[in-house]
Amino acid sequence: MNIQEGDIIKGEVTGIQPYGAFVKIDDDRQGLVHISEITHGYVKDVHDYVSVGEVINVKVVDAEPSEGKFSLSIRATQSRPIHAKTRAEQIRDMQHNQDENGFNILKDKLNEWIEQSKDREQTYRH
């Protein structure tokens, strides 16, 4: 079978490592689905998404047949869910919420605390 970049093919998961899943794409070749290519959004554990022996659709994102190396992607075969966010988007949202909810509260309180301090200062001066 001639396998080229961009092909979508079926393969069998033959092994799972913390960094991704190995997929048998024919009798002589296998490729790797890196953890970042498992699905849209953040993946903590590859085992949550694929199992050894499972037959899955993968897209060939990089092919070096002479080297016997194939980079594969499961997420490239799926449409991105509207609710799925990348890890970078999740971090940006958390930072934005901290800025809005955390520091703005302190900023708002700061004026109140300054006024209270001035009132106390006046009390001690008289």
C-alpha cells in the first residue's frame, strides 16, 4: 500500500505510551499518533481515548516511507467540537478570569481601604 501525507486510513492500535499511541497501518509498517494528535483539547492520559487492539481512523500528517516513519493524527479526522478548547485557550481563559475576578476586586477595594486609612489617620491626629 502506498501511504502518503494527507491519506486517511484505518489502523490498529498496537501500543500506548505516555506520549502517544502506536498504530499498525499495514503488515509491515506502523506509525505514531502523538498525544497532541489524539483529540481536540487537552489529553492527560492516552488510555482515556484509545485501547490496544482498537481499529481507528487516522490521517497521515507526515510520511517518510524510506525511513519507515509515519506521523498520524486521530483529531485531524474529526471536526473540532465548538466547546473543545486547546490547553493554551484554557490557560488564557483562566488568566483572564483571574484578572477580571481577582485583581479587579483588589483594585476596587484599594480605594475603599485608602479612604478608611485616611479616616483613621484623621482620628489619631485630633
